[in-house]
Amino acid sequence: MADLRPRDHHRVVAEFGRARRVYIQGAVGEPLALRGVLAAAPEALSGVGLTSCLVPGINDFDYAALDARASLTTFMMSPALRASFEAGRTRLRRIPYSEIARAFLTETPFDLAILQVAPPDAAGLCSLGPCADFAPLVWPRARRRLAFINPRWPAARSGPAIPRSAIDVAIELEGPFITHDPGVPGAEQRAMAARVAALIPDGAAVQTGIGGAPEAVVEQLKTHRRLRIRSGLVTAGHQILAAAGALDEDAEHLTGVALGGEAFVGWAAGRFTFADVTVTHGAEYLAGAPRLFTVNSALEVDLFGQANVEWRGERLVSGLGGAPDFARAALRSDGGRAILALPATAARGRISRIVPRLEASRVSLSRDDADLVVTEQGVADLRGLGLHARAAALIAVAAESHREPLERAWRTMDVSV
């Protein structure tokens, strides 16, 4: 990682000295150089309240752990934040992406917004590049703006930008940015992804979330044709789709964030239209897209169709993210479907991820949002089913060794709700 010049280091620290509410761009837009600045001067965070949409598996630095007098508000729990969360310095605000956007547009503006941008173009505009989720909503209202201008950060062909003249403190520094390697999907994920791909028709508008299951689905779509991307996130598999001719050449392909290796992110910046969360997760924009097929994952689904996307055992590991926004939009879309894809088991088959009933505190997606649930065992189409038929469909996609216990649990449950 490139080091800041002493003068620039001092300028960044000085901005924290005059701010009490600070927004830090999250996801792949998090400026990596900021970590080193604050680790070297943790006292700068004394009395400062940070806000950032830090994403599990992407953002792995705990800012609030640097100083006991600092605090952090975020929207998804991450293992990286465990220390400050347990110390009471990190606050989890459990709202979906669309409501985060609304909060940034209506609540008290930040004293300081910290961004990563590309160098200015001929018109003096610094592109926000392949991370347009929340920064376009925050910076116009912030009292001051600090931007790391990174020549390696690719400018988006089409997307939001900030005028160079609107940047109060510009730190010019060439360095790496956050990248992501999704790994190779296992046999179960590939089988599940093939089932999901078979549900998506040619010409569909497709959204896929973060995680192994949705990423595996993207690669399975390469034999499709005329697909339109309407997603909060694109990953390396989307480049495979483009190369295979699966994407509609005449359509606008819309996203908020590109996540992958540096070469892929550069390609995505030149291929997709980037937009903020009011567009990528906005109900009116999404539901207006015909045949919207959304693909997200879950940690558990119960026999009512309620889904848990946040808790693994007794530990909070994530947040709502955009899953509620996309599920509801797909159900409103003409010809759309909302798909939840997950392996049937965890812990090498010992634990069923189809469970009898979730505790109320673990319900991330309600039974009203349930539509299609897919495992490697099959597809449960829940649309229009009554309680008993819905339970039977879900038991049928559980692992065979867990079906009888699930049937037994259902027979003993009070289902008069």
C-alpha cells in the first residue's frame, strides 16, 4: 500500500479534528490509505462518530477498535467488527439498502465525507468509478469533502462524479483498491446454480447478490440470451456472460458496485452504467423492469418460507442488505420472480438449512416475500400455496436425511397463524 506524504497525513488527521460525524465510503470504494492514517494516529478518532456501509467479506478493518472514544454506525455485521461491536462502540442499524439511502438523504448531514475517486477528466469531474452506491447521496449534503484521488481507480463510462472544485481536501495517491476472489464453487453450489439458471428465461432482467450461491448462478447463465442486468452488484461472472453473448447488446446494464479483481473492475467500469442505491434498489425503478428475476442467498429458510440472512447459530454475521428490496420488487414486476438459493445443509450435512420455524428475531425476509426457494435438491415454488402445501414443498428441497425430522416437527407445530 502506498504511503501518504507527511503533509497529506497531517491534512487528513486535521479534518478529523474539526468533525464529529464522518462518513467513510464503504464496499470496494473504501480508501485503503485511510486505514494506515488512522492506525498511526488513533487519537484523531476521539469523540468521532463514523458511519459506513461496510460489507462482510469485503471490508475487514475495524475503525472503532482504534480508540475507545470512537464509535461506528454500520448496517451489516462483519466478523471484522466483532471486537468493537462487543465493546459497544459499533452500532448495527438493521435496515435494508433502500432505507439506508433514505436516511442519508433526510437525516442530519455529515461534517465530513471521505471518498475515493478517479482523477478529474477534461470537464473537471472526478468519477466515483465502480462504487456508486451511497457516496452520490452523501457528498452533496456533507459540510466538507475529503477525496483520495487514485489514478488506479477506474472512471466509470457512465455514472456519478464529483466536481474537482467541490473537493475541500484532495489527497493524490496511487495505490491498490479492494478486490475480491470468489473462489471456485463446489459441486453442491454448481447443482443449485444450474437449477436456478433453468428458472430464468431469455430476455429477463437479472439481479444477483453477494456470496457463493448467487455468484455461481451468474456463470450458469452464459447460454442465455438478451439478459438485462439490474443489480446492486456485478462480479467477475458478468464478464463471462458478456463474452458468451448472453447480455443484450442494446440494453442499458445497470449496477451500483463492481466486485472482483482489478482487471475485471476496470472492464466493468467501461461496460456498465453505475447508479446510486435510490436507483439500483429503488422500488419504482426495479418493479418497472419486466421479468425481473432476483437471486439472493439465505442462511436458513423455515417451513413458512421465512428466511434468515443475518444469523449463523448464535452469532450475528451480516445484515439485511438489499435482499428485502429486491424480493419485493421482483414480486411486483410483470413476469418477475424472487429466488432464494442456498445449500440444503451446513456443517458437512449435519445441519439442515431448511428448518422448522425461525425465531421472530431471526426473520430477515417475511413469508410474504417468499417465492422460489432453490437448493441442490430441487425447487420449491411457494407462490399461491397454503401453509401445509408450502411446508411440504420446502421439506422436499431439504436434504433427504433431514426430511423426516422436518415432517415430524411440522406435525407437532401450531400452524394456526
